[in-house]
Amino acid sequence: MTFWTYRRRDNLVGYLFVAPALLGSLAFVLIPLGMVGWYSLNEWNVLGGTFEFIGGENYQRLLADEKLRDSLVATAWFAAGLVVLNLTLALLLAVLLNQKLRGTTLFRTLFFSPVLVSLVAWTLVWQLMLQPEGSVNDLLGLAGVDGPNWLRGESSAMVSVIVVQVIKNVGLNMVLFLAALQGVPAPLYEAAKIDGAGAWTRFTRITIPLISPTILLTSIITIVGSLQVFAQIAVLTQGGPGTSTTVLIYYLYQQAFQFHHFGYGATISVLLFVIVAALTLVQWRMRRKWVLHES
Amino acid sequence: MSRLLALLCTALIALTACSGSSAQSGPKTLRMTVWTANEAHLKLLNEIAAEYKAAHPDVTEIKFDSIPADGYTTTLTTQIAGGNAPDLAWILEESAPDFVSSGALAPIKAKVEKAEELVPSATKLWEKDGELFAYPFSTSPFGLFVNTDLVKDLPATWDEAVAAAAGKNLVLPDFKYQNWAVLSAIWRGWGAQAWSDDGKQCGFASAEMKDAMTFVHKAIFTDKAIPGPGTTVDFFAGDAAMAISQISRAGALKDAKFGWTLLPLPKGPKGDYAVIGQAGVGVLKRSKNAETAADFLGFFTNAANSAKLAQFFPPVRQSLLNADTLAKSNPLIKPEQLQSVVIDGISKGVVKPSHQGQEELNQTIRAALDPLWKPDADVSSVLDGVCAKIKPLLERS
Amino acid sequence: MSRKVWLYGLLCLLCVPFVFPTWWMVTSSMKPISEIFSESLLPSEWTFSTYSTVFKMQPFGQQYWNSLYIAVIVTVGTMAVAALAGYAFARIKFPGQNVLFVVVLTGLLIPSEVTIVPLFQLFQSLGMTNTHWPLIIVPIFGAPCVLAIFIMRQFFLALPPELEEAARMDGLGRAGIFYRIALPLSRPALGAVAIFTFLHSWNLYLEPIVYLSTPDMFTLPQALTQFVDIYGGPMWNVQLAAATMTAVPILVVFVVAQRQFIEGLAHTGVKG
């Protein structure tokens, strides 16, 4: 009867509801991202105040950069180590807490608590504890293990950075897994037991498939997150020893902010964005293959 | 697409310029970035600023922004990149070549009171084509602090120093197995250099450097004189026999519960030498009040204020560089120590290594030296490796 | 029986790396600096002077307030923006919806280091550097909000359509349905968003360093790095005291409200 049908009003409400988020994305994500793309085509000398169009030169440099290759390798190790350790530990903790035991609430609280400690404080504390005469080696000493100089060895530094990050954040994934585990119907286990399936079989054949949507979600968040880990590296290792822990985001920071190569830094930013976007897309595409009952 | 973006960039930059242009006439404000957050330092800076404001009513505010020393240059550069350059900035000696050569700084020689009395060796780093681009307000020689409770016979050579410190710790507080440039306080005694004076040739693979670094490696891992990587030993708390540090650290010994003395750096195989660390203060060319800022810099560094600053920052004015004047502001150090370490040090000292693109060199050398800090390291091949890594960087400039 | 003993043993052992750092942080903040690297679990003498030093060296109370009020505004703002957008993307059909959703999702993929320079230029041109505006506006409307939108959308997707049908029959418009029906039901998801957002804002490190330049504007993570002696050497025990003060109140709130807290979180992501 009028112009404002229910459908039209609905459309308007829809646009109004998404407007704040959309305008925000435009102003604070897309336009800045476009500007980064533009910087990557320029040589920008910050101190001298010159800004010069150089076309694809930065991208050629990207292809020839050996340090970038080292950094990509370090990034891959870091991301792989982090995701595997984080998800395994999160699942292990969730399974343990899902047992019928008194006091699991207490343990749940304790495992979750590092999530709430501010990142800088957490890293600062670990930096001191990982010194050769720090608490970590004192504790290992109690177990008769002679700990290494954690932050000075190439592989031990990488392990340290991963472990510190996992302990900080594994609580989040643990809680998500715990909720998923509690959603698995008990009769399924009973039936499997009657069929003679052992604990391990029940876990791999029932639990894992049923919680696969959660595994997908946590692995996406964890992988994307692992490519953004910056402050921890900056405080703990500064990318060393050698360049063993110089992950891509840290290399980008070095080039842009420390070496003043803003144009080249922007080029690495573009690469990082492409990698993150590709990884997310692949995982999202793969979900149909290995996630049960995706709607 | 890119044209649109270019347009957008231009618009943004124009916007930045517009919003700022109103400050040109009328009351002026100045902002100086510093890396100290120390109360006593800031109090003195603010006193000097207050005096200047009293004499110049058009300057309504002089603000000192403390940026953490760790990452100072990074933060400063980010501010400059974002169009928020300070009017004046403290500059570390290692960034001096970058700032001076890039044209980011305004010339200041005309504003400096009695510029002819500045010690030439101390201003070299801050000059280009006969013009001065920053005032070296702090020139601090390295010396050997000795805990006389732990060491009875004062060492005169490096061999004696390491022998005396064996098992008792000779520390380099700023080194931390990262700031390799601090080691120049040792290797100069062997006549070694990080790179040639023109900055083109790598010096790490030289015979002198290899001898010096073999000595350092042995002092760490064989003689156990220098604490190994990751070990924290605090000289100023009395835990170490000796420390190689800048003279400006003497203030930390005010309440020391042990006997101590200050010596010039020990003699190396090549004899006497001195190494200094520096800090300059410059005026950013892009400052809207560059003229006023340079004028304030002249006031900040005149003879009277330099004398006040001397209690924290060793001066480069010849008129202040005598034991009597320095003793007034440095009651902790005896006049003869001031003469041998500070005055002689400033006049004959070499500044810690610095180069254009210093931060990239720093990180590259730091990474290339890391394999050296292991007991079984092959010193010679590690040092050859350093040169291989930094050669392209040295050639670039 | 023995299975229980094993389980408890395992849980206790696993707890060590989670609990020990916090324990060490709190106790070491009361140790004299010379004991930081000693093996003792407790200080030989308890000193609280580090805590007063924290307030002497920095306007720590003001910095605490800065962090707190910024985090609260960001949390409330994000909840509002994310609930509106999440609801619209999940429940309303309008042209261009999917494209717009993908546009918004881009923000999830961008580390903040990537866009910090253009954003800094933007806020510089608006005269907003050394103010808290960038730390408030960007998280509410920009990239950090995207995860919140995603969580809210997943939640609203799982909402049974019958509820809305009934409300529409009763004559409620879209806004009414959202406000009266959907929003009250989404409390668990909003809780999760609140927790994520608060922690994100509370932990922000790079942005404050870039935007803020005077100590009375600083936020806590930034302030933590400022406890250094005249020569730039860190004062560890003072740093640890400040770190303790930033961590402990949050931990206490968590222990008190942990049921709502964790159950709120658990409601995210598992559906949809």
C-alpha cells in the first residue's frame, strides 16, 4: 500500500545495523590497507622526507631477499609448532577436565588464568625465568635435568617462544574444547563400549569427529593468531639468536620501523596479508572435507 | 586504483599541513623528545626551559616527551613518518649518520654560543660540509670501574684486568650480548675497527679484530672473567670486580657499600686509547617552529647551561673541560680521575662505531655474531661471516 | 582408585607452568633486587617499597585509570556495534549482504602492524595523537571488532526462527525483535565478546606506544616498560610490582565470576 513495505523497511534496518561496522571497516581497514599497497610501490625515505614512485622494484627485492626466505621458514616452524602444541595440549587438558573428578573447576581456573595476565607482564616474567640461572632451570634441576641457556640456542629459543605463547593462550581453546566435549551425547560412548571399542578407538572414532567444528574454528583462530605474534618475540628474543626467531611480522617491523624502509615494509605487509588470507581461505574450503555435519 | 590512492594520500598530507599551519604566528610551543624518564634529569631540563620561556613570552610551552630508551629511534621515526615530528630531538650516536646525512635536521651552527670552543673530535659525527646539525650535549668516555674490595692490584693492561677478574666478574653492563658496539671499548686497544673511516671496508675480518675477539672469547669461556650470555651480574650492587661503562654511570655508585675507583680503559697491545659514547640534540627541519627551536637549542647549550647539564652529561666545551669545573658537578669522582678518564678521554677518544643504515647493520652484525658466544666457537670463521653479511650494506651507502 | 591418583598427579604436574609464573611474579616483586635470580620460592625479607616506587616513578594511578576506562568504553562500544552487525548479517536478508560481510571480514586477516602507519597519519591529520581517541575508535569500529561480529553472527544464526515469527505476529518491527527478543537471548555470546574485547584492549601494546607520548596519557602495558633506572637498565623488582598490580585484580575478578566467565566463552563458536 505504501513505498515502505516490510521488505523495504527490513532492508533499511539491515543497512543501518551494519553501517557502523561497515564504515569502520572502510575507514580503519580497507583505506589503510589500500594506502599500504600504494606505499609498497614507492621508495619512502622517512628521515629525508622523500616519497618516490618506483613501481614494482620493492616486489623484485622481495623475491631476491634471502633474509625474507629465512624469515618465512622461521614463520612456518613457529606457526606449525604453535598450532600443534596448542591444539594438542588444549584437547588433552579438556579431556582431563571432562573426567568425573572433584576439583576440576579449580584446575580449570588455574589453566585458564594466564589468559588474563597482561601479555607484556607475562613475557617479562618468562624472560627472567628463562635466563640460564632463572627459575625454569632451577625447576628442571629439581628433576635432575641440566637446562640449556634457553634464549641463546637457536632451536631452544624457538621452543621457548612457542611454549610461552601456548601456555599463555591454551586456556581459551581448552574452554572451547571442553564445551564441545560436554556436547557429545553419552549414549554414543555406551553403545561403542558394548561393541567392544577401547578408549582410544572411542576417542578417535566418536569424540574427534563430533568436535570437528570446534577443531576447525580453533585452528583457524590459532593459525591466524600465530602470524600476528609480535610483542612476545620483541621482548624475549628480538628475533635471535641469529635470525632463528625472526618471524615475518617481526621482519616487517624491523624493515619498516627499525631500518626506516617504509616502502619495503609495506611490501612485506602486502605479502603477509596475502598469506593470511590464503591460509584462511584454504582452511575454510577444507571444512567440508573433514568437518562432520557442517550445515 | 593507484591514482585514486595517490589522490587520497595527497589529500591526507594536505590535511596534515592545513591543520598545522595555524601555529605559525602567535604563541609558540616546542616539543623535545628525550629518552630519559629520570626525575632529576627532567627537573633540570624543565628549569632550563622555564628560564627560556621567562625571557621569551611568545614561547608558551616547552615540553619534554620521554620515549623509552629501548626503541627510542623507532618511535621517533614513526612519529616523523606520521607527520608528528618533534621540534627538537635527542639523537643517539649510532643514528647520527642517518639523521645528519638524510637532511632531516636543520643547521644550527649559527645559534650555538662560541661554537669554536667545542672539541673537534666530539663534533665530527654531527657535521656535514662544515655545518653542524646537532649539538653533542653528552660525550661520555668509557672507563674501567673497579671494586677495590675485590681487586687489590689495579690493572693497567687488558691481560692484567682479565687475570684479576677471573672468577670475580668483569662486566659490560650495556653489552648483553646484543649491543656489540660496546665491544669497541675493548677492540680499539688492539687497533681494530668495525669498518674503515670512510665506512666502505669491513673491519671484522682483520687480524687485529680476530686477535681482539679471540681475547674476548677466551675471557668469557676460558678465563671465566666476563660473565657468559644470559647471566646477570650487577657491578653497581657490588657483585662484580670490574665494569667497563660510561663515566656518566658513576652516579649509580652514590650509595655504594663498597670501595671503588675509576681508571682509564686498560692498555691493549696497541697501547693507550679511549672510546666515547655520544648523544646529540638537533632541530627537525620539518618543525613549524624550527627557527625558535634552534634559538632554544642555542640557549639550552650555552656555557652556563652546559655547566649545569655537566652533572649528568659530560660537556664538549673546552672552557668546561678542566678538572676543577667538572669536579663541582661530579663530586663522586676525584679530580685526577676526571682528568685521566674524562678530559683526556674526550679529547683523544674515538666515538663508538656508527654508520648510515646503522640499525640494519646493528641487527645484521648482532645476528652474525651470535654463533661466537658459544664455548667452542671458531672465532675466525664467525668474523669472516660477519663481513660477508655486512659487505652489501656497507657498499650501499 | 589408582586411576584417580594418576589423574590428579597429572593435573598437578601440568599446572606448574600455568601457575608458577604468576606466583613467581608476585613473590619476586617483594624480593630485594639481588634475590631475583635466587632459587628461593619466597623472599628472605619482604619489601613492599617496590610498590610505592611504582607510584613515585610513574603516574601509575592515572595510567591504571586510562587503561580501565578505555577498556570499558571499547568493550561496551564493541558489544553494541557487533550485536547490531552480527544480527543483521545473520537474520536480515538484504541485497549485497554477503559481499558486505566479506568486506567486514577482511579486518580479521590484518595484523595491526600492517596498517599502523596510515592510521597514525589519519589521526595525526585529525589532531588526535597523544589522545585516547585512536585507542577507542579503532577497536570499536575497526579490525579488532570483526571477531566480535563473527561471534555474534554465529550465535544469531543458531537462534530458532520460530521466536521471531511469533514476535512478528505480535506486531513487532525489526528493531523491536532485535531489542526485545534477540538481544536478551544473546547474553552468553555478548559475555564472550565482552571478555575478548576487554582483554584485547587491556593488552594493547603497539598502538599506545605509537600514539601516546606523555606519561599521564600512557596505558598500563606501555607503563610497564618504563620502570628503568637513569641509564635505561630495567628495575626488575619494580617492574614486577607494577606487573602484579595489573594482573592480580583481573585474576581476582575472574576467580569470583569464573562460572559465568567460562560458560560465556564456551557458548561461542561451537554452534553454527
